[in-house]
Amino acid sequence: MQTCSASTILLVAPTMKMSEIKELSDLELTKKFRELGEELLQLQIRKQTGQVEKPHLIKSLRRDRAKILTAISSLKANIA
């Protein structure tokens, strides 16, 4: 039986809606952007080694990061 450590388990949430993203603060957006980046990196590494079960999650994570980056940019534009 194969066991997985906590660091190898990726908890990927379903695609975030823009309305959910707009409710987050600037600090929360930055944190979420970084977390999704780390998950994306891990998935890409696992894809290269042929260990990823759900390759469609890579596309979903990239889109979520783009949505968050758009929200951060719009917040900065509103401040300036």
C-alpha cells in the first residue's frame, strides 16, 4: 500500500468566480496568487514525470491566477 505525505497532496479548489475574487482584500489576493503559483508549479513538475491524474487542473489554476492578477491590477488602478 502506498502512502502519501502531506506535502505531496494538492488540494485544488474548483475554479474561482470573479465575484468571489472581488470580495477578497489586497493581502488575501496576493496570498492566494502565491498559493496557486506553488500548486501550479507542483502540478507542472508532476506532469513532466507523468504522475498527474488530472492534467486539466493546470489550465484551471492558470486561469484563476490570471483572474486574481486582474483583480489586483484593478485595485491598484482604483487607488491611483
